[in-house]
Amino acid sequence: MAGLIQRTATAIDEMWQSIWGDASRGEKIIIAIVLLVTGLAIPVIPIVWIARLIAN
């Protein structure tokens, strides 16, 4: 079970880095606005933070 959680957290971290890490400033602003407007920022950001902690 711990291995599954670790692999899931690593996958989330890699996905987030591929989206956020390669984005320009304008793209980051658009992503942030979309997350805020759709209300996804509330569940997405804490999930990503927790996944990054577990993955690292």
C-alpha cells in the first residue's frame, strides 16, 4: 500500500512539474485563473503539496 501511495504521489508531482515547471509566466497566470474560476484551486493545490512531500 505504501508503494502505491508513493507511486501515485510521484506521478502527481511529475505531472504538476510538467505543467507548471515548463510554463511561461503568462501560462502560469492563465492556469491560476482557470483554477480559481472553476474552484479547483481549493482541492488541487493542497493535493499537489501533499504529493510533493510524499514524493520527495
